[in-house]
Amino acid sequence: MDALTSAVIEGAKSIFKLSLSGIKTISKYEENICELQEEISYLRNKKILIEEEVSIAIMDGKTPKQQVTEWLRKVSRAEDAVRPLLQMLQTPDQHIDGRSFKMLQQYQQSWRVANKLEHVKELNSTYFETVAPEKSSPIKAMEEMQVPSLVGQQAASDMMKLLEILKSDDNKRIGVWGKGGIGKTTSVKNLINHLCNSSPNSFNIVIWVQVSRDLNLSMIQTQIAKRLHLKVEAGDTTHSLANRILRRLKMRVEATRRKILLVLDDVWEKIDLDAVGIPSRDSCCKILLTTRSFDVCRDMSVDAPFQLNLMSEDDAWNLFVQSAGSVLYLDGIQSPARKIVASCRGLPLAIKTLGKSLRDTPQTAIWRNTYLRWRCSSPLFKNIEKEVFRPLALSYHSLPSKILQQCFLFCSLYPASFSIDVVELIQCWVSDGLIHENQTVEEAFNYGVALIEHLKDSCLLDQDGGQGSVKMHDVFRDLAILLSQNEELFGFHCQSSLPFNQMPKESSRRVSLIGCKIYRLQEYPVYSNLTVLFLQGNPIKIIPDDYFLNLKSLRVLNLSKTEITSLPSSFLCLVELRSLYLRGCFSLTKLPSLEPLCKLLVLDLSSTPIRELPEGLGSLCRLRELNLSYTRLLKKIASGSISGLSSLETLDMSFSAYNWNPKMSSCHQNATFDELLSLDRLSVLKIRLDSVDSLASASSWIKKLRKFDIQISPNDSNFDAQSNEKRLVLRGVDLLQEHLQSLLHNTTSLSLLTCEGMAQRHWLSLSLLMSLTISNCSGIRILISQEKSSHAMFPNLQHLVLDHLKNLETIVEGILSRGICLSNLKTIQVLDCPKLKGTISYAMLRHVKKLEEIKVSGCENMCRVIESGGQKKKNLPVLRVIEVKNMVKLRTICDGMWVCPVLQQIEVSHCFELKKLPISVGDSCSLKEIRGDVKWWNNLIWENHDDKSFFLKHFQAYPREDCLKRQKYK
């Protein structure tokens, strides 16, 4: 009984305590809500501070403590639990007032608030002295790189240009490209070191990635992760690691508000930067890549491609001196040393490697032997092959097809530093089967150009001056010759420009013996696989009769500039021949019948003294290109010879003596101009005619020509060859002849010399004209008169030359209404027009907004070049060059001020009355050079001394010898 009573009493006490606790919890409910709101707000702020510390620690390469990570997780869970509770309590009908809820419900809600409050207080009481231990050193924004310093002014200048490109906000992707061994990596590493020393805070971080020829995204990611102190886990996929890299980079940017620079060195193909984890198009990230191929710059959507060029002679020598050391100052060393440097043609890799290999080598004989043999495959120069040719060979092996590789090796058939004609090169590729021959000349040429551009973009070929020729760097030619020895399937044998001392292998397919001083040819060569034979430039006088008997596979034969007087009878065995070049064979007066050469595509007889075309020419039904230019003794082309060339697409008879006059031709049973009209496939024609009579029935035929260069002159006048698509030269011709009208209408380049009969109606019909030269035409007083139709004249004209027009008074008369007249004019040149007092009138100025060059000379009465028409400011927005010479009355370029924001060059010679420059300091931001006489410069009048000082920096005085020549000329 006592035990029962005791149990009841204890139970009652527990119930009482529980009730008391519940009452206490309910009574402090409102207070707990307020306190919970304060504590959770404090916890959120503390969490933000801890997260920031964690982010900074991660950027510094530290790993957060596990307790910190766990605490952050608990805080996140607490926030998730408290947030809906507080939101519910903020609803009015959910608040406890003692009347809306039963006691149990009141207690449960009060208890939840109290419980969360206690948990939040516990989290708030946690303190971390550090969020991460010191496990690694902080990440440096930039790390100085081990690299040789730059040598030479050009290299330093290139680096500063590259720095300016890098600084520009417009350039998010920059591509440094150039030949293998030209110093791309060295330049960029020096650029990084320059940034490290001069502006270490310019980037948040610079990440250098070495890319290999065999693209491996994982390898790239690993290098980036290592730089970011980001641990790569064994189970990381490319995708997961990309996400981690991206998060880490963005955290760095958000923390410092500075950009990231990613350098990708030695890129061979397009890299998917997004797959790597790089925010590639984000303004926070810049990409700088180096590559041997311009195609990579295109594929990577580079904003600013920057090409590195070969070293100058002085810079190359300085680099060699640095590599070879003091041995260069010994007697007898400098002469062969300079030859060695010259043979490297400015390629830094070859210069440094040779210099180091000869360091501390005092023997003169070794230096001389190195000059002669370093580019050959020799056991003595295995280090050269390993350190120079092997790295360069990667460019060859990376070419995407065997055809491109053979095209590259084909170029090695030409001598060192040889200017390779693009048209002839493509003809050879077609004839040798590298380009399919079953297409038109234009289609084959376009495809050939695409192949050449690919080789140029891969830095395996170089542009040689203009667009018409290319060349191969000497070192890369030697590389091609070395590769040819390993690529026996292609069968290349090259011995150009060296004395002939080695017979090609019998398996050779392409043989070049250009300029080898060969006087006599082998009696009976056996090269059954030979398809290409280059013998041009040799003093060969006689070809043995049986020479071609075993060369029946020959497809390309070049005997240009040899001294042969005839071709042997075995020549007719070359039934597979596609291209025959006899250009410049000055002793060759007659050819055998060409009838057996039924597969011939190209025949070049230019600059030969032949008097008549060979028999059987008309049977060459597959012949596409015939070059008879500079055949100054050619008098006879048998009737039917030309009309039989049904596949002919290109005929070049510029500077040929052959007379196409119908009367003369019929008298001698020669081919007439009508035979040309029968050639349906002809698309390119270069020819000289004595008169316009031949064109009587050619109006519709001329329209079909893709290109033409027709010169009509009553005598054999010489005119410079031009590259214009449709060029017409008229000398001593009356323009009123009706036969000319269709030809004029289809012309894009027109030269008129001592012509008559020019009228306004002629100019109106020349809507296609892009270039116009008028010389010694005394009948012209005004070029464009003030007529209603004038506003539509010369809508496409880009280049205008007016030369020795003694009666020309003005170019544009009066005010023309707004229209397309001269709206595309880019250059104007005026020479020796004595009555002309101004070049560009105000009327003309309103139309020529695209004018880039103004050149005026010898106009003795000209006072000003540009007439203002009373306007205070004249605007020529794209004018780059202005030249004025030999005008004693010239007082000003332009009345008042003119605005030329891109003007780069001013040249003044013998215009001593010109006392002021036409521009102000404020409009001279693009000015590069002012050239002129010292006397003229010293007599200029200046607004103030500061202006004179500014322009003096750009002034280049004529050299003394030039001045003497000019005075003598005058």
C-alpha cells in the first residue's frame, strides 16, 4: 500500500513538473519568437562571413576544416527548418491567443520554437580560429618564367605591340602565330615576365598550359587545376573537373574583380574551352594562344591574330653572337659565321642551335664545313636534325592529307629562295595528278590556291611579294628534301642550283635539276616512273635523240631558258605529257609536229623566236592553256590551228608579233580572228590588235570572256602587263567607231593613249569601269561636264590617272546633283596637266568620300589641290596619302581646315611656295610620316612652337643624293 501511495505521489510530481514546464514554455512563447528571429539573423550573417573566409582559403590553395564544412551544413539545415516556422507564425490566425487552440496544440508549438532557439544558439556559440589549416602556399597571380631574354629591336617591338593588343578590352582571344622555331613561346613568356615586373596586378591569375600536338583535354585540365591548387580526384571525369575548374575561376574573379589570362602554348587544333571549364566568352577571361597554323586562329575565333616574322640580318647576327660566344672574334671565323647566319634566313631556332653547336670551336675548317653541310642529312650534324628539323617536321606531319604533303614536297623541286609562279605551280600539280584534271582551268586554279593558302597558313610556304608568286624558306626547303628521302613512295629528287654530281634513283618520280650547269644530258636515261622533269636554266644545247625513249610516263617537262635549238625525235614518245614549258628558249626557232601529244593541257612557248606554230597544233583537242606572249617573230599560224583547240580556255598573245588583221591573215593562209570566235570555252584572252575591225562581229563573244587584256594599237607598242580582270588599252584610236562600243561597255580597266573622239556618252556607258588612265589626249578640256546625266557617271571607278593632258582645265565642271558619280573613287593621280589650277573642286569633293590617295605632280599652274567652295571644313574621312611634287605656284593644299582622321603620309617635293601644312595637331593622331625637302621644311610657317615640335617628330628629309637627282632631273 505504501509502495502504491509512493508511486502515485511521484507520478503526480512528474505531471506537475511537466505541466509547470509547459506553462513556462507557453508563457515565454512571444519572447522566444523574438529571440529566435534575432539569433537566426545573427547566424545568417556569421555563415556569410565564414563562407567568404572559406572561398578565400580555397583560392589560396587551402582545404577547409571538416568541422567548418559540417557546421555550414548544420546552419543550412537550421535555416531550412526555421524559415517555414517563422513564416507560419507571421500569419495572424496562426498566433496563439489561448482561445483559438487547445492546450496541447499550444504546448507543441511553443515547444518547437524553444527547441529551434536552443539549437540556433548552440550553432551561434561555435567559434573557429581558422577555417582551414596552412597546407600550401598562396596562389601567386603571376609566376616569372624561365626563358632567354629577347634579342633584337624587332622582337622587343613585337612584344610591345602584343602588350597593347592584350590590354585592349575588345580582344578577348589573341593568337600569336608563325613558323615553327620562330620564337612564339619565347615572345609570350617574355611578355608574361614583363607583366609580372611592370604590372603584377593586371590579372587575377595567369595560367600557362602547354598543349601537345595530340590534343588531350584531361592533360589541359590537369595543368589548370594544378595552377589553381585544385586537387584532381581519381574519379573525376572531364565534365566534373570542368565544373570544378569553372567554379574555382569564377570565385577568384568575384573575389578580386580582375580578369584571368589563360595562355595555351603550341596549339595544333581547335580546343573546346567550355569542355575544359574555361568561361571562354566571358569578359572576365582572356585567351592568348600560340600556334603554327593560321587555321587554328580561325577555328578558335581569335579576335586579334598576331604573326611573328623572321629576324632581320642584324638581329639574327646578334642572336648568333649570344649563342656562339667569344670564339667569333678569332681570326678567320667571322666570314663563315656570317654565311652560316645568312643561310638560316632569320629563323631563330636554327640560329641558336648552330651557334651553340659551334661554341668554343676555334677550327676555321669546321666552321666552313658547317656552312656547306649543316642542312644535309649527315652523321656530323645529328644534333641539328634532332633540334631543328625534327621539331619543324611536326608541321609537315600535321597536314591533313597526303595530297597536301606532296604539294609541300613538290615546292622543294624549286631552288632555294626561288620565286615560284603560282599559276605554273598549279598547272604542274594538275598535270602530275595532285589536282584532278577533269575540271575547268578556273576551278583547278581556285582549288590550287586553296591548297597554297593552307600551306601558307601552316607556315610551310611564304608569300613572295604580290599575289602571283610564293616561296619556300630555305630551312623548310631543306626539311622537305630530308623528308623526301624518307617518303620514297613520292619519289622526289632535288638537286637544284648545285653542280650536277648525283644521278637520281631509277625509282624517282619527280626530278629537279634546275640551274645545275648541265651541258650534256645522259644518252639513255631509264626512269620508267618519272612524271616530272625540271631542266630549266641549264646551258643544254643538244638533247640526245633517244633521250625520251624510256621516259614515257612523263607528264611535266620544263626546258625553259635552255639553249636547245630543237627537240629530238624521241620527244614524240611522250604521249602522257600534260605540260610542256619552253619559255625563254632563245635559240629554239622550230618545233616538230605536236600531234602525238594528244593529252597535252598546257603549252608555253613564250619568249621564243619561233616564226610559225608547229604542225599538229590544231589536233591538241585537250589543250587548255596556250602561252604565246613575247613571240616577237611569230608570223605564221596555219589556218585551222586555233579553231581546232576546242578545249582552249586561256590564250596569252600579249606582245606577240602575229597580225590578226583579216586581210593580212587571208593573204598568207593564216588563222584569222574569226577562229578565236569559234572557241566556245575560251574565258581568258590577252591579245594585241592593229585595229578595231576584227571586233566587228565579236560583241556577244566578248561578254562571255571572264578576263581579257586587249590592246588596240596601229603599231607594236609595249604596255605593262596588268592583273585587271578585263583590261583594254587603246592607242591612237578613234573612240567614235561603233565596233568599240560593246568592248568598252564590258571593260573594267581602260587606258587611253593619244585617242580621239571622246564624248560624254562614252563615259556614261562605262558603268563597269574600275580603273581609268587617260594620257596625251589633247582633246579633253573637261572630264565630267555639268549635264543632267553626269551624276550617274563612273559609279564603280576606283582609280583615276590623268597624264599629260595639255588642255585639261577641270576634272568636274560645276555642281553635280547628288548621285553615284565617283562615289567609289579611291585614288587619283594627276601628272603634267599645265592648265589645271585645282585637282579636286568643291563639286567633286562632295562625291569622293572614299578617296584614299591624292598624288599630283608637274601641274605648273596649280595653286591649290582641293577647292573649298567657301566651306570652313572639308571632310575626307579615309584619306591616307597625299603627295605634291614639282609645282612652283602651289600655295596651299586646301583652303581653310580639312578633317582627315586617318591621314598617314604627306610628301612634298619642289613646292617651295607651300608654306603651311594642311592639318592641325588635333587631326594628326594617325600621321606616320612627312617627307620633303629640308629647304621647304625650314620655310614653313607655324601657329606656335609646340606644333612645329610635334610635326618635327614625323618629318623625314629627302637624302642628299635624292635631292641631287631631283635637281638634275629638273
